[in-house]
Amino acid sequence: MKRFPRRQLLLGLAALLLTSHLPAHADEQMDAIHKRGRLKVAVYNDFPPYSDAGKGIDVELGRALAARLGLQAEIIGFMAGEDMGDDLRNMVWKGHYLRGDPADVMLRVPVDPLFAKEHAQARIFGAYQQEVMGMARVASRIPSPNGSAAVALEVFTREKIGVEGDTLADAFLGSVLQGRLRSNVSHFRSIGEAVAALKDERVAAVMAPLSELEGALAGETRFAVEEARLGELNPRRWAIGMAVKADSGDLATALTDALAALQKDGTVAAIFKRHGVTLRSN
């Protein structure tokens, strides 16, 4: 974000004004939400097992958070933009010219200090899941994805592996082993399509976030599904949380407290379990 130079006096005055007005604004926002009686929760469309056709982990979590605050949940599904910055702008701090005002809170946001600094218009907090990279594989043909990629992934110089295009898994497999695997990396429009190819034996493995693989293969026993513990893979895990507008401090505090209560009483774990996904929290 571009920074404009200001004299020290103006900076001091601005800081005083911000300090004096933010609590009132936050109180007004919370009053407006309670008067409305609904918490507007933004979730991605077509993103199983998190949110798809009004169902999924994030949909249930959004409803549970709202209920904890004494509110109804208004689940707002949206299509992903070109990048996460677009999504935060459209759904958290500005709104979209076609959709209108943003939601109160958006779920499935990476909780990362550098990412948060780059998107200072949003307040990112409330990690409720640790996601890891995973692999679903035909165990009789593909070894466990552990240790050195040079050893564990050498099999994909001969076997096909599926990925969703333009993802971390896609970028990793295209560059690892000096690009030797590229010709055997099959690209799909979604993880669901990649998993369908695995079931049809068009590929011998799929690499993707582990919870998405668990959700797509819930109840399926033909394949090994596990974390990809490869030394060359970075990041291997990342925190997932939520975001509100930067000046929505009271709402962030209320949601943080609500999430902590839902984690303590087992609600969050139960939501993940219902969708066949292992909750990883550290």
C-alpha cells in the first residue's frame, strides 16, 4: 500500500482522532449487527468440504459463531477473485459494485503476519485450523510422501499425479527435481476432478491440501491419504482463520471469544468430524 509523507504534527493529530473515534465506531457497528439480528458471513462458493451449495465446514462454523453471539447467520457465498486481496476488498473492507456492502466477517483467510501486513485494510485473526499439504495415492504403486522429494517423488517420473491447476501443489511439482516431473503432472480444474481421475485410475496419486483430499475421499478405502512430509516443500502447513474490517475491533474480539468457546466445548472438532476431515490445530 502506498505511503504518503505527513508531518509529525499531522501524524500526532491523526493518531489522537483515530484513538478517540474507533471505539465509538466499533460500538455502533456491533449495535447495528445486533439490531439487524444477523451476522453476515462470507464463504467461498464451490469449495468442498468447506463451503459448497450451502453446506460445509465453514458454513457450519459461521452458523455456530453467529449463534454464540445470539445472532442468526446470513451465509454469503462468493466466487474467488484473481487473488486473496480481491476477495478481502470485495467481501471484507470495501464491497463490490454489483454485490454491494461487504460481509461482517469472511472465513478461510490465511493467518500470516506478512500477508496481514500487505492487507492492512482487513483485520486477520482467529485461526481455527492448521492446513497441511497432502497426497492421496494408490499405496501399492506410490510410496509414502516422506523425506527427500528426490527419493519420495522419483516414482512420478513414471507414474501420473493429479493437481488442481495454479496451486501450491502444481507449482511445487512443476519445479521440484529440476522439472523432471512436469510431463507426468496432470492438471484439473478442481481437486474434485483430480480425485475422480484417481478413482478412474487415470492418475496414481493426487497432491492437494490434506483436508480437501479427506473430504473428497471420505468413506473411500482404496487409497492412502496422508500428509506430504517433504523437506523441499514450503510451506508445509499454514493457519486458516477469519477477517473483518480493520476498524472492527469489537467484532473481532467478540468472534475471538466465540471461537474459543466453540473450540473448548468441542463444537469445532465435531463440525470437522462430520465432514470426514481431521482438525489440525497446531
